[in-house]
Amino acid sequence: MEVSGPEDDPLLAQLHRVQCPVCQQAMPAAHINAHLDRCLLLHPAGLAEPAQPRAKRRRPSETAALKQPATPTAAESSEGEAEEPDDGGDSEGRESDDAPPTPSGARLLPDFPGARPASPGGKGAGPRPAAAAGGGASPRSWGEAEAPEEEEAAGDADGEDDAGRWDAGAAAFGAPGGRPRAPAAEEVRQLLQGKPLADTMRPDALQDFVGQGRAVGPETLLRSLLEASEVPSLILWGPPGCGKTTLAHIIANNSKKHSIRFVTLSATSAKTTDVRDVIKQAQNEKRFFKRRTILFIDEIHRFNKSQQDTFLPHVECGTITLIGATTENPSFQVNAALLSRCRVIVLEKLPVEAVVTILMRAVNSLGIQVLDSSRPADPLSHGSNSSSEPSVFIEDKAVDTLAHLSDGDARAGLNGLQLAVLARLSARKTFGKKGGQSYSPSRVLVTESDVKEGLQRSHILYDRAGEEHYNCISALHKSMRGSDSSAALYWLGRMLEGGEDPLYVARRLVRFASEDVGLADPSALTQAVATYQGCHFIGMPECEVLLAQCVVYLARAPKSVEVYSAYNNVKACLRGHQGPLPPVPLHLRNAPTRLMKDLGYGQGYKYNPAYSEPVEQEYLPQELRGVDFFKQRWC
């Protein structure tokens, strides 16, 4: 016997009503499929305006308040909550009782697939202030995290607090006459507190993703795939602060618009069971809802080989789309089988121009004015206290210095800017007098020395256990081999300032003295060994000059690889020999016993010191007679 559902009985279909996830409109369950087909075609992004709810009876005071063009007061906002539902309204009118009332003509953005209402209460507040120039986030979003739905419901009941916050935001970014007002120093400080600036300024769209044109530029294949939401399995490889996590964040935002599930895990804290749980959920999503899942693993090189093997069958069959981010060379840290199933995207260190663009975007979003050092006029000397004039300034050379000291790390640059501004605001230092001009005590200036103090020193990219370790020692070795003492000193300083063990460098110099200098200057080996012993005795930082002296000596010394090449020929001869190795000739063998002498050991050996002239004698096995390893490359 077949079981009938709401679709089969018209009466049940009218009683069983569902809500469209796109436009939030309620309708009989039997009509939802046909409605979704039309609704998704009309509104592919899922941001359609829902049907206006049926008008409800309002109190006379409410009706008069809604007709007022001005912003309602807090008392009026709180009174608006006490609306009486329309007993005669249909289900659509009843559904709107749970939602906050909106002024006439206001656009209600549904929560699907990620949009939120512009104003939590939707009462009396104007539209949300646009972000400042530079594409940054709204300044209000920095001061508070996005509230959960429970907090929004509570905020609706207390319209006075919500209206007060929005009134304060409107006062900060717009005057009554439409003239924008720069935020005060205290407002800037509140914007910077509570969350790292690098995370606040993280872009949400590929158009705002700068500095990686070679990987995701407008004409690249990956850019086309990302815009079409056809994301392949990727391994994002690049130095810290180059945009790996930001690119994953952009992919996540784009995926939500296309109903693609995006899950984030960190290999530093996640376990294999966590990965298996995500994969199991992805299998269910794909089986029952035909929904794709993208799994982002940050610091994927932290997973060992067996943990990485967990992804193999599921990436192979398409259960998940894997995106891994790593600062280490995937050739050494990621399984070869997993690499063959993913495409490696190399993100380079950000150029200085890109870091400047990112920093200026943050400065503009914070409402900080940049002082042009080339202009003779000094805007800080004006005695005006107009509310439209900014109270926080930063020197243009301070931004440039911060971009250079960040060494291509946008995260370090933004966090350094945040630290410098907060330090100046917290210290409450005024400009004082400069050239006989007095400045307003309410204004704050961030100088070049402030950003240098925030970073302390150059942000040197060096990992003693990673690829950069081997890259720098290789550059040092090749610079000495090429007799470029200046370049050799640079790479030595780069390693030592990055925290390299001086004894490791000294051991490499001992090797170089024999491998590349060799017999051309036999004292080079003595110099290198003495350097190693000196570094062992006194340590850093005193031993850095010992290493520098040895590096310059070896770079300027004559070079000879005669011994090194000859020994390589010997190794090649031994490894390429087929069959048993030839025996040692009898006359070269030692004969400590009578038995060994009777067997012919040592017979016919000519003791060289006993002869005044060179002795003709064979010292190689019979099979290798005539071979010269110094002249022949192979046996």
C-alpha cells in the first residue's frame, strides 16, 4: 500500500506550508519545487526581495511615526515592538510576525546563502555606512563581531541600544549636512582593538586580491576556474603573509554563493578522526543532496605521511575538493601520490608595491590621513578643530618604510601598522611644537620611527629547518666558488641574522676549503678548522666576524677541484664495477706471520726509501693497470 503525503492530498498540501530558502516566501509544500525553479532562475545569487508581508494593524502612534521622514527616537523604536498580529492574516502575514518590521521601501536581505540584514533592528537607522576607499570592510564591523541570531533577536527587543550604536556610526562617518567626518582618535583606537588588522582587512573578492597576478591574474586558468566555481584540488605553496589563507577565504565566500560546503581545518590542531568526520559528512552531502564539499587544510605539511594518505581515495573519487596551504616545499613535505592528485599553486613573496597598496587600503579604511612629506604646507599646524578634519595622521615615508621592512609579508605589515597606531594612541603623545608651530593636542602623528619600533627589525624570512635554509647555504657556497666575496658576505649575514647555528656554517666552510680550494691553497683548510674551533669557543654574536673572515678568505683564495674530482672518479669506478672486486696484489699485502710469508704475501715489494732513484712498481690491481683517476673521468 502506498503512503500518501502532502503532495497527494490537496487539503494536506494547504495545511503543510514551507518557506522558500531564497526569497523567504511561504507556500504550500506541493508548490515548492516549481517555485524554486523559477526563483533560482530569477535570482541566481539567492538575494531576492521577498514578497511584502500583508499589512498589519498598527497603533495610531506607530502610523504617525512611520510617516515621519526623520529617524525615530528610542521610545518610538521600543514602542514599535508591541505590534498586534493580524488575526485575519494568512500564513504569510503570520510568518512576518517573527521578523523585525522594516520601513516602507527597505530591502530585506535573507540569511540564505550568507547575506544578513543591513541593520539588525531595521528601525530608524539609515543604510549601513559604505566602506572607506580602498575596498576595506565597514568600520563598524571592526568594533564588533557579527552577532549570532540569538543576540539579534535580543537586540530587536531593545531598539534603543541598536539605534544608539548606528547613530554613533552615522555621526562618525557622516555629518548631518552630508559632509563626511573623519573618526576621532578614540574611535580609531576602538576600531583597532579586539581583532588583528590583518584579519579585518582580509578581502572577500578576487578583485581585491593583489600581488599574485602570476598565479590568479585576470588571464590565468585558475582565475577562470575560481570565477566559475569549478575549484580543483590545490596545494597553495608560498611564504608567510603572501595570501594563501586569504585566497582560501575568497574561495569560501564564492562557494557559499553556489551552495558549496566549505570546511576549514588546521593541521596544527586537527586529528585524523576530525578529517574522517568531515569526509563522512561530505559523502552524505554528495549522496543525498548532490552537494560538493571543499576541505581547506591550513599548514598541511604538519600532517605526517599516513595522515595525508587519508585524503587519497576521497580526492580521487571527488568526494572532497582538497585545498592545502603550506610554507614548506611540497616536494619534500607532501606525499607524491597526493601531489599527483592536486595542482600546486606557487604564491610568491609580495612585492613592495603590493604591500603599499594593502597598507594604504587599511589606512584609508581607518580614516587616517597620510602626510605628504614633499608638500611645503603643514596641515597639522592649522588651529581648526573642525569635526571633518582627521585627528590621526601618518607620514608617507612611514608607510613606505613599513612596506619595505615587512619583506613581502602583508600580515606583518598590517599588524605592524596596527601596533604602531595603537602605541601612539595609548601613549597620548601630542605633537608639541615643530618649527615654532603649535599643534592641537587632540591630533596624533605616526612617524617612521614608530613603525620601525613596532617591527623592531627587518622581518627576515628564514627557516632553519625548511627550504630557505638550504637555499641560503647553497647561495653562500656558490658565491664563494665564484670568488664574489661581497655576495658571500651577504648570504652569510642573511643566515646569521635569521638565527642560523654558526657551527653549521663553520662546518660547511671546512668542507668548502677542501672541496673547492683544495691543493691550490692548502692553508685554507687550516683557516676553516680554526674558524670552527673559534666559533665553538666564543659563540654568537662574537664569532660572526670569524665566520666573515673565513668566508672572505675562501672566496678570494685560488680554486682547485682536482682532489674532489679525482675522488669522484674513484667512487664511480667502484660503483660501476661488475663482478667481484679485484684482489690486492700479493706484493702489496702485509705479511705479519710466517704462514702469510710462505703464501707469498709481500714478496717482490720494493721499499722506496731504500732506493735513491724512482722505483718502478705497480700499485693498482691487474685489471686497473694504467688507469689515472686524475685524468680519466670514468673507468
